[in-house]
Amino acid sequence: MRKLQLLLFALIAVLLGGCKAGSKYEMSLAGIWSFQSDSTNVGEQQAWFSVQLNDHINLPGTMDNRKKGNLNTHHKETSNLSREYYYVGKAWYSKTIEIPTYWKDRNILLTLERTKPTKVWVDNDWAGASDDISTKQVYDLTSRMTPGTHKLTIMVDNGNAVPAAVMANSHAYVESTQTNWNGIIGDIKLEARPKVYISDLQIYPSIEQKKVEVQFTLSSLPKQHQTLYVTLYANAINTEKRSVLKIQKEITLEGNKVTVDLPLEDNYLTWSEYEPNLYKLLVRISGEKINDEQTKVFGIRDFKVKGTQFAINGKTVFLRGKHDACVFPLTAHVAMDVKTWQHYFRIAKSYGINHYRFHSWCPPEACFEAADMEGIYLQPELPIWGSLNRRDSTLTAFLLKEGEHIQKQYSNHASFVMFSLGNELSGDKAVMERLVTNFREQDNRHLFSSGSNNFLGYQGYDTWDDFFTTCRIPGDNSRKTHTRGSFSFADADDGGYINATYPNTVMNFDSAVAHCAVPVISHETGQFQIYPNYEQIKKYTGNLKPWNLEIFRKRLEDVGMADQAKAFFEASGKWAVELYRADIEMDLRTKGMAGFQLLDLQDYPGQGSAYVGILDAFMDSKGLIEPKKFKEFCNQVVPMLITSNLTYYQNETMKAEVKIANYSAEEIKGKHLIWQLLSDSSVVDDGVLDVNIEQGGLFFIGNITPDISKVKAPKKATLLLRLDGTEYRNSYPIWVFEPAYEIQVPEGVKVTHQLTKSLLSELKNGKKVLYFPNLDKYKEVTVGGLFQTDYWNYRMFKTISERVKRPESPGTMGILTDPEHPLFNSFTTDAYTNWQWYPMVKNSRPLILDQVKNGYKPIVQVIDNIERNHKLGLIFEFSIEKGKLLVCMTDLESQEKYPEARQLYNSILTYMNSDAFNPTYQLTDEELNKLFTAPVKAKEMGKLDNISY
């Protein structure tokens, strides 16, 4: 009986509709268009819509793609990548179109998927304007596109057609990222729809109410109170599990808005990072003079606040996010295809990322589709970075419109879980409240925030915020208020936790999170600078040119260090990986932390050129760490060692805790955590802890006391943690040094803090001298001791520090040395900085050795930034006539409380007392004196500011 009713229902629908359901026709407008740039802004006045344009261009694309505009002859730009061709202003595009006869009596719509503000003419007649930049532009051309031949003209304006604040700083426009291109990208098409068609379709799944509420709007209403037959059919599309949702209803129309509830069957599938199950919904309508259908893909999910964290379908999640600045170095515009976005998301997922935050811009439909399929949580933003002012009604209206259109176009996507007003906003909170309140009333399918790191965190979250993305909470700006481990010196004393704190795996952000009632997301975590890899230059074969990289490479050549470029890149990069790990684990060690948003997994090619990624701007690996290794500390489940220090004397007792952050889909019961202490790849001690923990949180597993006396000192050992029967593991370096004993200076070595005339005479006559200079005396010829790599970009934060009258960062990027050098026979080191170098580096002032030429390399060199390019020495040696001098720019005698400093001191003395100590670079005493007294020529450096400070 039921089957017969459905059959009759379908038959009535077809008879009343009078034509094939959903008959819709499309005409792609991709191809050759007539074109003309309008640099003098005379096109409208001279009615260019009525004349033949003087050039041609291929669309979709941009003027840059087709080498239109002005050839860029300025090759000295170092703030960002450079466009080969650039253009700002109006440009005209026209095409002759043939409308077929069977399109008669249909609604004809023009879609421009992504462009800048446009104006449209058909056959010389005005057809409308749009300034939508975050969503597709749709023009109704029904009255103008009758069957026959027509001329379609579109004027695109990438000039002052949007509010100045949007054009100046939004990542939808700025040259630092995708650039301010002119053109039309994505779909360019005409559609012929039925007279009455579904003009808007919104899907509201509710797990709590066990239904999917389907709302759609009819383009027009032929007759009041007429009967509409509605069929809803949804089937799972990206899983082997079968699930079908369906209903048919007969509705009496009271207006053009219709709501139908689609019940959830018992076997319905949910969407999440764990299982991104999707449904394809078919909505078919029919009735008197009504016949249309539309499909949409959606997911059934419930993303909400759970205490100070987030939950997806009841399961607590931790956002392991990355910042996205719209970086596309080949095209200089955002990718518009699903395949490219899936490729990027899969790379990010291989490094443990499950979340993307789009800094002051909103990605296109293809991005949301790919994120739906890959299980990525998205946070788009309005195109604004700056200040909101209630008196600026133009900007507020523009942002209100953009936000409403973003929600209308993209909210059906399960991946769209959060929405933020913009980046580091300031100004009137009343405007922020108005915007958030309006958007929440329009659509409640995601969570809202007034912005990312508004007021740099100092004013806290607001009552209308669902979550708080910030680098700090309000307070005295001491480290207890911080929610990330690194800062610029302009922003926090000594650059924050990681640079200012003796290495440990205990510190976290508990004190900050405890003062927040909403979820806290660490804003722009990391920003650890890496020396650039110049091998990437050859990859720039598209619209953006790496002239900045070429300049940085030439600077290094000019100071005679070109042969060290690769070593600088590898050493700073390897160290940056360890720093990212430390920052991420601080987040995971924080009880109730909601997540982080890295800046960044990939390089940022603007703001002075910020090479902060372990991937380059193309999302390609730099070879610094394998994805599998990165996921050890950035994953759904992360075992962690909690210990107050990482360096020990061999006769000390090491005490530590083991905790597990479990944000997988399930509890972990009946498992074992196996720990192993490895020395030279051999297990010297091990143990087992039982694991029975719930889903969603940070859990104490047990205490361990690895027997470090079994490690042959001095040695870098490894403490390995692995969850038996799973892929989850993590490892930590542990440095074990010889037991403390009184350091004996060999008879043939003189240790001094001052090179007196008499001592210099002894040196020249054959003495071995270890020189610890008085660092306070030589500040003019040295740089400060920076442990972490420089934050973001030296030039930008130097400018900011000078303006706000804060200390400047030393600006360096870690050490470079040769672990096989005989000086390290009794001190274990890598070629790059690691945690055992902390007290020596922090208490140092590397000497500027620019005067020393002919390829001279210090034993321990400090890598300088791309702006200054100083040759910097931490430990170095010279031959002074018959004598041998070793200079150490960190006073090891004052650091004897640290096992690592004592061990390095002893290793240096052992080396100096051996035949291996034989410096080959000869200096005169006069040349030596100049190293410590001759003024250092300041490097020219332009100002580079930031709107947030």
C-alpha cells in the first residue's frame, strides 16, 4: 500500500510539473573574451560597453595570468614576492553570447564565482553591480538575455571599490599573499532555470531532535495556497556504509519559503574529523507551473562548546590548527578547484592538522567541499584586519553584507564550524557585538567570535563570544597570562616562555586558561624563523617572482658566506622543528585548552618575508622532519613526558611523569604504555604503565624513574614512549653528563676574562689562552644571546620595537657547528641548537666577525637573519703568532651550576690540552684588538610596520 501511495505521488508531481523535473541548462563562458584595461578610469564615461575592446584575454584567469598590465621593473622588493605584471584599477571584459531558443521563458542567471567588484551591461544596457568578494556574484539577466545574440560586458575594479580598510590589509587583497589581482576566476557561466525554481536551499541537521530541517526559497510564487509536492532524498556518498534518508510531503504554499523536516533513521551517519560522512540531498518540487530540483551535500554534525573545549557529536576535540593566508605562489590567486584543496588538506593532515583558520579572508566553495571530505574544521573570517568604527557606516555595512553572504553560501558545509569577524581587530566593541549578533540570528550552525586576537588579547573575550582566540589573557602581561610559548620582544619580555625559561616539559598555560570561561585557542602559535632555502627559487615558475629570495642570497654572497646557505637553512630549520614541538606540547599539556592555530606549517611570503614554515610556500616539505615524526607530538593521541629538566648528571635520579592527551574518537582501555631509555639505539632501561583513560582530555598515566646511570656519559639518550598496539609514540632527548667534579684547568692553558698586555705577550710567545670576554664591555661589537630562532621577521619587529620603545630581539636563528669537531669529544651536540645549549646561549653575546675573511668559520657559529648577515662567533679560535687563542663568548665559569655548561667547559679544556687544538687562521694582535673595538657598520634596513601595534 505504501509503495502505491509513493507511486501516485510521483505521478501527480510529473503531471502537474509538465516537464522533466529540475530541467536546468548551463552555458560555460570560459574562453576568449575581448579585453581592455582602463588605467585612466574613462571607460564608463566613454561607454566602453558599447565599443569593441582592443585586446583579448582568456577567462577564467587574471590579468597576471595572461601577462596584462604593467611590467614590474622594480626588482628590489624584499617585503614579499613580486608580481611580474601588476595592475590596480578598472578592466573591461566582453563576450558575444548566443542564447538558444529553448531558453525562452526561463530565468537566466550569470554567475561569477570569484572576482572583485563588478558592473555588468547587456547589449549596452545597464544590468547591475556587485561588490561581493568572499562569495560568488549572481546577476539576474532574465529580462535582457532573450533568445538570440547578445553582448555581455563586465567591468572588474580591483581599485578603490571596497572600503579602504579591506583593500589595505585583508588577505583577500594584500600583496603579501594572493595579491590584488584583476580578473574572474572559478566558474563563469549562464544558467537557464525554470520560471519557478529553488533559489536558496539551507540544511539544518539536528542530532538532538533527530531530524534534518530543510529550508528552501522559491524564486517566485505563481499562486497562493497552491499545492506543492516535495521529495527529499539523501544518501551517504563517501562511505561504504549504507544510509538513506527520505520523505515525501504535500504542502499548501502560504508564501515562497518552505520548511520540511527529514527524519533521521536509526542508522544515520555523523560527520567529524574521525569519520567525515557526507550525504547528498536531492530536493525535488512540483506543482502547478512548478517543477525543479536541486542537490546539496551536507553532513550531520553537532559542533559546540563543552566547558572550555569543543565537542563534535559529544566527543571532546582539540583543534590542531594552521593559519591560512591565501598563499598561492604560482597563480597569485586562490585555488578554485577541489583537487588542489584536497591535496593541501591531505598534506596538512599528514602532519596532524585537523583545523584551518583563514586570516581575514574566506575561501571558495571548493575549499569547503574538500574540507567536508577530509574532515577539516574550518574558521573563515571577514575580509578585515584593523579597526572598526561605528562612524564608518560604509565599512560596517560592507562587512555585514559579506558575512551574511558567506553564511548563506557556505553554511551547508559540515566543515564550516566557526566564524570570526577578522584578524586582530580593535576599535568599537559595539560594532563587533552588532555583527556577531546579526550573524548568529541569521544562522546558528557554527560558533562565533568577535575576531582573532582582538586588542592583542589585552581586553579579553566578550559576552557574545563563543570562543576566544588569543595570545594572552588580560592581566600584567607576565608569562602566566600567555597562551603561546613565543612572542616578539616588542610584545613580551624576553620573547615569552620558551626563550626565557630553562628547558623543561612541565610548563603550560593552565594559569591563563583557568581565567577563561570559554574555549581558548592559542593564536598564531610558533612563528619561529628559518633561514631560507634558496633551492626553492627555481620552483617559482608562475606569476610571482622570488626577487626577495634572490636579494637575500646575493647579500650572503656579498659577505662571503654563500657556501653556508644550505647549512644555515638546515640548522635553523632543525632547531625550529624542536621549538614548534615545544609550543605544541605546551598546548597539549594544558588542562582544558581548546587548541592552537600555527603560524605556520608553511612559509608566509610577505611582511618582510617570514620563512617560518617546515613546509615552503608551495606546501612542499623542506626535508626538516618527516610527517610521521611530526605527528608524534601533533596528533589525536600524544603520550608526553613531564619532567623539570632535560639535562642530568649521571649519578642523579631522574623523576618524571607520563601523561597522555587523548582526543581520539574513543576511550583507551586495557592498553599499556611502554617506556624505554635508549643509549646508542640500545635499550638500557624500560618499564610499563597501564592505560585506562576516557575520551577527550589530558590524563596522568604514572610516574617513572629511568635509570640514567646506565647511560655512558656524556651522551644524548632518548626516552621513548609508545602506546602498545597503536601508532602513537613520542620521544624526548635526555642529556646525561659526567658526575660533577672540580674542573681542572690544564697546566698549559691560561683562562682569562681580560687580555692584558702581559698575557697577550705570553700568547704571542706560544701560550694557549681561553678567553671569556667581559660581555658588557663589548655590546657595540656583539649581538645578544637569543635561544630560540628569531620571531617572525627581524625587520618588522625591529621597526615595531623602536616605535613602541621596547627592547629589540637579538635577531639570530640558532647555532651552526660540526658535531665531529674535536672540541666536542666530551660534549654531545648536534649541528644545530638543542635544549642542552640553553644556559650557554642565553648568557652569550656572539662577536661580529665580519672583518675575518677568506671563508673563516667559527667553531660554534650563530646564524644571523637575512637583513644583517653578520658572521657571528660564539666559540672560535685563532693563531696569534706562536700562540693559540680560543674565545668563548659565554662565561662558562659563571654557569657551573648547570651540568651542560660544566661539561662544555671541561670539553673545551680537554680539547685545548690536546694536539687537536691547532688554529690555522692567523691574526695579528692588532687585528685581534680591532675585532673587539672597531665600530661595526650598521646595515641599511627600511622600516616595516604592522597595523596591530
